[in-house]
Amino acid sequence: MSLEEKAKAAAKNIEGKAQEALGNVTGDPADKTEGQAKQVEAEARNAKEDVKDGVKDIVDKA
């Protein structure tokens, strides 16, 4: 996984956690839901990079 992609995923995850927490504090369900969605997006980015790394390892071994 490239450092740039790791950083983007981590930033999106932190952003999502902060927004979800804000939604919890203010009682705004839209903020809470949007924060959770950002966290899911970060997980998906990480999963995509993991797959790319796995394919690269297989190709390198071949």
C-alpha cells in the first residue's frame, strides 16, 4: 500500500470518527450517519490497497 493512499484512508477515517462524534454530541443523525459512511469509505480504500498488494506479491513471485 502506498504511503499516500494509507494517509488518505487514515485521514478519511479520522474525519469520519470526528463527524460521527459531533453527530452524537449534537444529536444530529445526519452528521452521525455521514461520519459512519466516511469510515466505511476508509475501510474500502484500505481493502482495495490490500488487494493490490496481494496481486503485486503474486506477480512478483511468478
